Amino acid sequence: MARVADQSDLELKELPTPSGRDQLVAAHTSLTLIRPETGWQAIGWRELWRYRELLYFLAWRDVKVRYKQTALGAAWAILQPALMMVVFTIFFGRLAQVDSGGLPYPLFAFLGLLPWTFFATAIASAGNSVVGSERLITKVYFPRLLIPFASVGAALVDLAVACSMLVVLLVWYGVPPSWGWLLAPGVLALLTLAALGAGALLAALNVAYRDVRYVIPFLVQLWMFATPTVYMHVGGGPEEAAAGHWLLYVNPLTGLIAAFRAAVVGSDVPAIGLLWSGGAAVLLFLAGCLYFRRVEDSFADII
């Protein structure tokens, strides 16, 4: 053993030699190997909650980027469904005389276009979000699901702004408040789940297959006309479900948009359709997020 004196040179202390220190450290040190998980993984709610502040900043970044150097700013969130309402009112409400269930057609169309515009904007933004965040993904670790989730969060801001136009229309056409308004936020929550699932699925597919970004606009247009946004929805009673009309509610937006419209105007909510479409929205959310989690480990390598 080597001997060394302290500063006062009054006592000697025994210290281990360099080789002895290495043996002492090796005896008290265990080897830990960090390897990525493979296969299907859980969504990881606890980790997502831990990074909730990052989710807020990513969503706010998307909002600022969307309206940066624009003349009208957030007013575009109102103009988009409003202008579409005018177009469909002229062609479907006046020329084609589409049934609106007793509602003024402009209000009927806007009640369908408002949630649809949110959903379309959310999945289009989320589908391209991961590819657009290439530098962020390859430099630092965080839950990758936050990226498409943030895009959907930015679309929720647009939805909140566009609801001001809905209030104006309700006052203009004299629709009084009703208890159904309490159901509308729950319907929008299910619609948000569907947007999160579809957005996460498209984002993961877009990383592996870059031509998905060309498919997304076509998919959005096709999905719109397959959903009762500007035409009368199918009823949701037991007789319609028994007749096989429940198959239409495999599209989660069918029942959710019909339920949102009915809740806002105070009419009977199609319970069967809401049940089927709500279940489809939850399944779409789980399928999209689980697939995203399965393939996210390869993002940094192939993006």
C-alpha cells in the first residue's frame, strides 16, 4: 500500500494503489445495457404527461408558424368554413334543394363543416408533422407522439376561434340555448380522439412511404363526401341500426357530426349512431397510436 502524509504531516493514511482502486471500483459497479424496445409498445401516458409542457410549446409553435406573415391571421380559421358554407348553400341549398332536416341550410351546413374542418386540418397537419420535424427528432429524445398530438392541438385553437362564427349564426337564426350544448364538448372530445389516431397513423406511414403526403389531400376530400357534412345524416334509431345502417357509423365522423349538430340545435341526438361512431373513434385512436409506437424507433434512421 502507498503511504501519503496529510497537510499537517502529523498522521499517515493508507490509500489504495491505482490497481487496487480499479479492483475496488469494478467490485462495486454493475454493467447496464440500454437497448430499444421492440414490438408493440404501450402508449406511455406517464411519459407523455411528464412532457406536457413540451406539448404546449410545440402546439403553440405550430399556431404561430401557420399564421406567420398572414394578412388576416387567425381569421382564416373562420373564413375557411364560412366560405365553404356559402358555396354549399348556393349549390346544395338553393339549386339541389338538399334536405336539411328543417334547419336553415346555412346553419345546417356550418354545423357540419365546423367539426369537419377541424378534423381535416388536424389529420393533414399531423400527417406531415413528423417528416417536418426531422432535425428535432434526430437531435434530442422526447416522446415522438407529441409531434402529431401538437398538430392536433393547434387545430383545436382554430376550432375555438371558428366557434365564434357559430355563435353569430345561432343568434342570427334565433336558436335558443339548450341542455344539448353540454353534450357538444364530449362529442368534440371523441372527434379529437379520432383526429389523434388518424394523424398518428398517417404520420408514421409518411415517414416510411413519402408518397403518403400526396395521398392525404385526396383522402381528406374523399372522406368529406363520405361523411354527412353538407347533406342530411342517416337516422340513429333502432330501426335504422337493425336495417344495417350502422355500417355507415364505422366512419367515426358520421355519428359524431350528426350528434354535434343535434346537440347544438337542441334536437334528439342519434344515440345509436353516437355509440357506434364513438367506439370507432376510440378504436381508431388506439390503432393509430399503437402503430406509431411500434415503428417510431426507426424514425431517426430513415427520416
